Amino acid sequence: MTTDTTTKDTAPGPHAPGETVLDARGVTMRFGGLTAVRNVDLTVNSGEIVGLIGPNGAGKTTFFNCLTGLYTPTEGEVRYKGKILPSQSFKVTAAGVARTFQNIRLFANMTVLENVLVGRHTRTKEGLWSALLRGPGFKKAEKASEERAMELLEFIGLAAKRDHLARNLPYGEQRKLEIARALASEPGLLLLDEPTAGMNPQETRATEELVFAIRDMGIAVLVIEHDMRFIFNLCDRVAVLVQGEKLVEGDSATVQGDERVVAAYLGEPYEDAPGQAEVAEVEAAEAQADAAPRKETDR
Ligand SMILES: Nc1ncnc2c1ncn2[C@@H]1O[C@H](COP(=O)(O)OP(=O)(O)O)[C@@H](O)[C@H]1O
Ligand SMILES: [Mg+2]
């Protein structure tokens, strides 16, 4: 379900509305003895914003790395619009999957505009080198690309800062620039890894609107985020990873109401219902709290 159906009518490309854009099946990633991601299935359909949440170390970024060719999954397969994704990240970008990073990766000493232009040329390995070395091919393509790059800077609200060095932007704007750079590769699927990390509440709200607008451009979105309000406002579906495994998946209300998710975040065991002893203990404590004036506790 989406909150806005305009996307489905305006989605570019030959794929049908509601078509599966990303189809990850049985993705497992092991590092030596550690299984960071275990047998995870996840789909993203066109017109959708899907959230991926879970405690720190749950395997969310590792899963993204498996989707974008940074890692080759130990097991499982990842399809984008029906085709198995190649195992090199520049080929994945060329295929139509773009991403941002949990730790911002911009060219710090390039301008805002140049960073977006580089994003356009990461569609091919040759294009990337040409852009980095400013070869003749780049100069020619640059002219054609500049217009689109400026459109994207207008879209994210950084057009006025086109000539600023990336490293001089405030943190929130660097995150936005990363999104513009990812969009410059004209993706059909955008993966965002903690896009609001380090942002203030206003910037976070603005990012929410930005992600809706990206969805309305016909780009499916998969987003990792710790800010639950952001996730539950934004996402059509949310999947919860815990210790590398998908624990729950559903719409925001379903996930919010699932006690296993709450338990996972509080670090409590969720396999067993509370035993008699615990229930009695809680009831006793509550009775005491009602009778006596409130005391500081750590719970
Ligand atoms: N390249 C790597 N080599 C070894 N272990 C890794 C590597 N990348 C991630 N891990 C481990 O995988 C687990 C999941 O990490 P990560 O995917 O970053 O979690 P999340 O993004 O959910 O916080 C962690 O235990 C982490 O230490
Ligand atoms: Mg992470």
C-alpha cells in the first residue's frame, strides 16, 4: 500500500506498476565464523518505500553491501527487475541500483556540482575514470550532464551551493548531496543507509519529504534508519533484522505492535512469554509503586 498512487502512473521505464524491482532470496553473508546475514528474503516493488530496521550489528549494512556488489553473498541471489545483479558495484549502479553510505562518501575536495557529475559517470567504469581525470570525453559529457545535475541540486535544495567544496557543507547537506549523487545515476532503486544520522529534527522531516518525492519520481526506495518515527511515517513495509535474521516484516502498524520487535530493541529474550515468577515480581513492584511515592529506578 502506498500513501500516494501518482508514482504508479508516472513510473518511468518498461516495468509494470507494482512489479518486483528488488528480489533478494536466501541471502547469507559469513565472515569467517560469523554469520552477519542469515537466509534473508526481501522484495521491494515499484512505487514502494521499504524500511529495514534492527539493533546495531543486526546486519543491515552488510545486507546492503550484498545488494550492491560490495560483497558477494556467501549464499542466495539478488535480482533487480528479474535479472541477477552483477557482483561489482559499478555494474550494479549501471544496472539501476544506487546507494548512499552510513559513513558519508563524497569527494571532499570537489565542488557540490562536481560530486553530482561524478555520480552521473559512475554508470560506467570508464565514465568514472574519465570524470575523475577530467578527460576530453568528460568535458563533452559534462555539458550535457550539467543541466541534469543542476536539476537534481534544485530538487534537493543545494543549487545555490553548486560551487562550494563538499567538505565545507554542514553534515545534513552532505547527506543530501550524497542522495543527489546517487540520483544522478538515474536509478530505479535507491538504497539509503541511515540518511538522517546526525540530522536535527527539522532536517529529518525535510528528508522524509525528500524520500516521498523520490518515490513519486518513480524510484523504489529501501531505507535503513534508526529513527522509528521517520521509518513508520515513511514506509509502506518494514522488515526487522535481528542478529542477521529477518524477525518480522509487515506494514508499520504490524511491526510497531509486534512484541518481538520491542523485545529485540530492549535486548530482552522474546522466545518465552514471561514466567510466573516475573509476572508476580512485576505486579508486586507495581502495587508498591502505587502505594508509595515514586522513587527513581533504572527501569
Ligand atoms: N567486513 C566485515 N568483516 C567481518 N565482520 C563484519 C564485516 N562487516 C560487518 N561485520 C560484522 O557483521 C555484523 C553486522 O554488521 P553491520 O551489517 O554493520 O550491522 P548494522 O548495519 O545492522 O549495524 C557485525 O557483527 C559486524 O561486526
Ligand atoms: Mg549499519
